Amino acid sequence: MADNFSVEDKDKNSLAKDVPSPVTISQLTPNTIYSGWLATKNDGDATLAIPDQTTLPSKPSMTLTPGAKQFTANVKLATGDGSAPITKAVISYKNGDNDAKTKEFDKPMDLSSLVVDGLADGTDYDATVVVSNASGDSGASDSVSVTTDSAKIAVTGVKFVDESTNINVGETKNIIATVSPDDATNKALKYSSSDTTVATIDADSGSAKGVKAGSVTITATSVDDTSKTATTAVTVTA
């Protein structure tokens, strides 16, 4: 006759009673370390200390944040999972019908900020994640989609439409500058006046107003690259 066993936890609660080996213990919390279990033979002849047991993690979830040539994954364990250490996370990702690639993250790691880089700009990717603890792997998460940021086109120069401008005291006039190339990603400019007692200028719109007679220099600076600037002369007449 085969030996049967009964299993109790460290608080003497029965987990299994008079069953053959191997003994299956059910209704446990995923991703949890269980310790202090004892197995007793049905004839009471021997009591065995069971080594610590860790249940597998449940299927995690994941959200993705796009970046330039990369995305950042925020991986969350399933609600109700325990706190056993996660030792590894593997993100699988693919573009269209291309073969899937993987990136592995080992402990220590921040599950809320796993970066997958080396990707193409402005490209759609589908990704899943599997997390692991000391006992093995979870199931794969549901697939999540993300589109990486488009390639940035840098500003190479700034130029005013007019080399000089005349305005009267109290008059308002737009002093317009443009950036090159025409398809630069960030075309924003900031305007400034060399002497606001002579002429003021709105930093964002380039709208200048004459305050008193005199001359000033108006500067336009690229927001994308502050080393790219242009200047123009403004003469204010009474």
C-alpha cells in the first residue's frame, strides 16, 4: 500500500489530509512564499519539514509610454498577488509581421520603468511581458500597442523677414522671424528687446510696441536650440 500524507501549515491548519504523494496544495495566493509546512505519513511514522514553497506569479499587466527610438513599460503585478521577489521580466515586442524580439531585465529592476530602446522612429510596436520569481514564469500579459515618437528635425537657423523696421511711438507692429528648415519639429521662437524703454516686444508673438524715440535690437531665439538666433533693428520715431 502506498504511503499517504497529511500536510499542515506553520499554524497547524490542514492543507491536505491522507493523500498519496505527490501532494497538491490548492487555493494558494500567487507569487507568495510559504514556509513552515510539515508533512506527516499516514502511519505517523515520520514527519517531514517541507522546504519553503513559492507560488508562480499571475499574468501581469503593462502600459507603454513612447519615446524617441524607445518605449518605457510600466509593469504591474496582478491584483491579489503576493510579495515574493520578482527576479526577472522579459518584454517581447514586434513591428507588424516582423519576428518578435525580446529584452530581459534582471533584478534589481524598477518594474514601473523598463526601457526598450534601439527602435525605429515613428513605428508601431506590439508588446507583451512575462515576469518570473524563484519558482518560474508567469503567463504572458495581454498585448499592448505603442507608436514611438517621430524623428526630430532640428532647427538649423533663424531669420527675420525684414532686416529693419520703423514704428511710431505708441504703434504696435509684428516683427516676424522664421526658422529653417521649414519642416523643423519645433518652430517656436522667443523674442526680446535690447531696450524696453524704447520698444517692448511680446516674447511669444513678436508684437512690438514703440515706447519712445530711439533704436533697439530685437532678438529671436529658437526654443528648440537656443544657440540659433537672429537680430533685427527697430527704429522708433516720435
